[in-house]
Amino acid sequence: MSLFENAPEPTLPEVSCSADDTRLLPVLSVATLFVSALLLFLIQPMFAKMVLPKLGGASSVWSVAMVFFQAVLLVGYAYAHLLGRLFGPQRAGLVHLLLLAVTAMTLPIAIAPDWGAPPADGTALWLFGLFAASIGLPFFALSASAPLLQSWFARSGHREAGNPYVLYAASNLGSFTALFAYPVVVEPLLALNMQASIWSFGFAGLALLVMAVAFVLGRGNGAATATAAPETSVISVADRLQWIALAAIPSGLVVAVTAHLTTDVAAAPFLWVIPLALYLFTFVVVFRDRPWISHATVVRLVPFAAAPLAISLVGAKVFWLTTIVLHLVVFTLLTLLCHGELYARRPHPQRLTEFFLCTSFGGVLGGAFAGLLAPQIFSGNYEYPILIALALLALPGMFAGGARQTLIKASPWLAAAMALAMVWYVTQLQLPASFELPFRTLLVLLAACMIFLRQRPVPFAGLAITGLMLTTFWRPGMAPIETARSFFGVHTVVDLADGRARLLYHGNTVHGAERLRNDDGTPVEGAPQPQSYYYPGSPLAEGVAAARGAQTGFGRVAVVGLGTGTLACLRRGAENWTFFEIDPEVIRIASNPTFFTFLSRCAPEARLALGDARLTLQASPDRYNLIVLDAFSSDSIPVHLLTREAIAGYVSKLTPHGVILVHISNRHLDLAPIMANVARSQGLIALFKEGHPAGDVMTTLRSASRVVMLARTPEDAGEAVRHWSAMPPDPASALWTDDYSNLLGPMLRAKFGS
């Protein structure tokens, strides 16, 4: 038994198969559902990629997009439910064909015209409106297809009509195919305008398939000869709440795990689609009488995957690939667990559209919680461990004996969790670096206990929650100072436990560091010394010095990306520096001298321009001797800042001998060949320098970095011509434009080499 107990086995109606008129109906229904789902889930990454340049490449774009898709899906399911109640399949088919015809008049897919720049506040609501105005009608028309066609098939009189739920698996197979094909086939081979054109032809094909289904239904008898027994048609409030809950938890998880993973990789549809594809594939696996993986097997596997995740939620960047795989495995198993329980509680086909309406409503609730509400109420990504804990409630036996008995069993664990939360909130307890080994040992013992108690769901879940809280709240050697969350991510200011330095994290990636004490323990006096990627002798410091020497000084300098403001301390004399930053929280943190003093001590008069640099820099009336693109110190990169059109815009803002420095440090993507090709498209030379400082970054505060210099002539590059490597164009890498970019190639090259 689990949280969702006593699922009734649906009683199937006895139907009389019509003559040969409906023999093609299963094939047509499967084909139509497959094409509909294919189009539905191709439009998601395609349009998300279209709007990324307007939002600075933020990974939160996908979170809001997911909530939009789920909300429109709910409206589509409600439309299908209403249509099924009002009309038979033939008339409902005519109404739906009319909707498809009206939708076709709005194609091809494109961003709604006259949609201005996003506001400083309310970005999520603005983005929601942009999606609604641009693709609301096509997405709505497609979203109704799955429940409509399944309900028509259930009422067709075909001999297989008693279990139309298998068609839902076919629909999700189409969705999975689309999400797999987009990063592997569509994105690498087709520009966005070509993608939109081909999609329009696919939509026309779908309309023809729907017409064929309606024609076949018109020739058949169109209705089952028997109805369900009255008792099988009664659906209680508890039944509906169970459907909603079992749909809401995986829906929230897919948003939360995507945000957790893509913060440190790249804000791009290529990576967003992986969790969503796995989410949809779970429907294919379990929405069938004989699931590909039995529910009992899933239940047995969950503890063995959840235990290591519970003690490693922060993750080790050294083993980043293993960490990503672990998160995806746990997510898949927990989603299979919930969806398996959901399928076991499916109602009689007579209530099919109501069932999908409830599950869609649950999807909206889960997505809205993770994508919209959580960023407003949590300073960190706490919704992720919360949803993991809620998914564990679906384990069989969790509520054996009733909710009251379970609450009694769980009370010690709830008390322990509340105590940990109070200690963290009230005392802000700091764990010194010397405590790291005991802390890790404690976590390993915790995981071992979880495995030992895996067949006792309440203690297992209690230990899992304890592990999630420990790894969420504490990092040995780190003392939290400030945590802030914005549309663009979670920013954490921490001190090393020994008081030597202060760091700014974006997710799990260091965005800057300031030394507070010297090695002898005395406070640092005077202007702070640049650290992390900007230390003296680093490629960025060398590049700035080389460009300055070639031009005998700078008049104006533009920096895209603020971080802690460390680059301000490379300023000399009366140079006029302007920082372009998209995230208001980053500006607030860097400008506050109680956090970091780079700006206040090195460039107190520097101008800080809020907004996406492609818009704000282009709108600037000034010309710059140097432009530094430093939006890449995190492993999450805004791709739209590296396209041919973007670089052309920066070049137009340079003085005649000005240069561009591009910080391309990234563990997952090799961006140097991309920059070489973009440089050639603009008639520029490209020089490359890689820095590998000795020692551990947490000891030396110095990080490895990769930097590209773009200049019109070798003379403009100064000393960099002698000491940096020239980068010829790479014929194996495609030119990135606003209409085309492909992350798969750079990712494979970074992993396996050229």
C-alpha cells in the first residue's frame, strides 16, 4: 500500500465491433496522435530558442515556458472534455478541424510583432504573455488532440476501444521522439526559419490526419453498445485529488531538476529537453497493461538511487558527469513511481477526459510551484529537495494503517527535520573545513542506514529528508553571508571558514573572490587584489594590458557581465568604465562594499547599466577602446552573445583601433573554434590564450581561464600578437548566427577532443 491506496481495476465496456468501417481507426489514431505530439513538443524547444536572445539566455526561460505549456495543456484538455460532453465524435471532429484551420492562418511560428524589451521587474509574467501572443493558439489546438482522439476511439465501437489509454503511450512516444530529434537532428541541421517552415507543413499533415479519423468515424457506428456499470463511473473527490497529486509531483520535479542541472551547463534547449524527454518517456513505459519496467522493480530501485542523491545534493564539480547522471536516474525512477501509481488508478474510459483534465491540472500546479512560486518564496533552489521528499510519499506501504498511524511513525523524523531547519535559520551554524571528513562520513553512514531500512518506507523517507537538508544547508569550510534569487539564478555570498576570502557563487560556480586576510592573518589593506579569473598575469589581465599598450591608454571601456566587479581593479587612471549587467541582484551585491569592495575602491564612479548587453550596449551613444565579454565565467552561457550578429553589434561600438576580449572558460563546451569562425565573418583576427595557475583554487583563489582577443589588425592587439596563439577558422564548426547555433558539436569536442 502507498499514499494512494486501493486503486480499482477499471471495468471495460463490452463493445460490438462495427464492420470493416473502423478497421483503420487504430492505425489512424496512433498516427494522428504521434504527429500531434511530435509537433507539440517540437514547438517547445524551437520557440524557446527564438526568445532566448530577449532574456539574456537565462535558464529560467525554460521554467516559465514549462508552466506556460502546462497551463495551455490544461485549457486544451478542458476544451476536449467539454467537446466530448457536448458532441459525438463526428461533430466534435468538425469543430476541431475548424480550430485547426483558424490556427493555420497564424503560421509560421514567430515571435509576436511589436513585443518590446522585457521589464526589470515581472520578467516571468512578461515572458508568459510573449508565449501566449506568439504560440498560444497553435499550442492550444495541438494540446487537445490526445484526449480528443482517445475519447473518440473509446466511443468508436472498435473491438480495442475498451482500453484507449494505450494511445496515450503512443502520444508520449511522439513527444519523446520530438525532444530527442531536436538536439540531435533538427538543431544541428536546420536554421530557425527553416524549422518554422517545416513545422507548418507538418501542421497541415496533421489536419489531414484528423480529417481522415473523422471520416472513418462517420462511416462506423460511432458509439459503444454498452456503458460502464454505474459503480465504475462514480469518481470520488479523493480519487481526483490522488490523480492531481500524482501528476503534480513529477511535473514540478521536471522543472526543478532542469533548473538545478542547467544552471551550471548552458541555458539552451539542447539540455532542457533531456529531463522533459525522460518525463514523457515514463508515460510510454508505464501507461500500458504490461509496462516495460514493472512497478515492483521501480520500487526496489528507488532507494538505491535516492540514497546517494540525498547525501550529494550539492554535487562534486570534479565528477560533474556522474552527478548529472545520478540526478537524471533518480528523477526518472521517482517519475516512474508516481506515473505507475497514476496508471493503476486510471478510471473507466467513460471518464477518460476527466482523468486527463485532472492530471493536467496537477501538471499546472507542480510546474507553477517549481517555476513561478518557488523563486518568489525561496532564496535557494529548495523546491528540488522538497519535491524529491514528496515523491517518496508514493512508496508502497507509506500509509499502511492510515494517515494517523503514518504521522505517528514519522513524528521523530519530522521533529529532527524541524530541529535542523531551526539550527540553520537561527544560528547560521558554520562548519570549518576540518569538519569536512567527519561530515562526509556522517553522510555515508546516513546513506547506509537508508539502504538498510529501504523496505520500511517511513524511516527511509525520514533519513532521506535528513540527508537532503544537511547537504542543502551546510558546506564544510563555507560560511553563508547572503543568498539572493532572481529570474537569472541563485547567488550566494560565502566566506571561507578561516576568514581568508569571500566568494560569490552562482549556483555551484564561483563568480568572483576577494581576499580578506593575508596569509599571516592580518586584514588586507588598500585596494583589493584581483583574484579568480582576473589575477595578475591571467589571460584577461594580459589582454587588457596588451590592448591598453597598443592604444597608449583607454578612453572608454565596456564590460559585459559584472560578477563581483573584480575587473574594475584593472582600470588605470581616468579611464571611463561601464559595466553592463542583466541581473539586478548581481548589481546589488557587487555595489555593496560590505560584500565586495572592488567597485567602491577601484572604480566608484563606474556606470552600471541594467539590462541585456545586446540591447543596452547597442543603445549606448559611446564608442569604446575595449569591450570585455565576461558573461561566461559560469558554465551556463548565453549563446546569443556569441553569434555573428552579436559580434557585429559590438564591433560597431568600437573605436577605430578598439579590441574585444571574450572570456570563454567552460568545462562543457569548447567555444574557441566558434569564436574563430565568427571573427572571420567580421573580418577580424582571433588570438587565444589559456591560463592554468598552480595550486588549488580554494587555496590560491586563482582559476584557470580561456580568453579570445578579437582585433581588426595585428597592431591593434599589441603584445598579444607575440604571446597569444592565432586561431584560424575551423571548417568543422558551423558559423553561429541568431538563426542557427548548435551546442552538440562544441560539447562533444570539449569532452572527446577534435
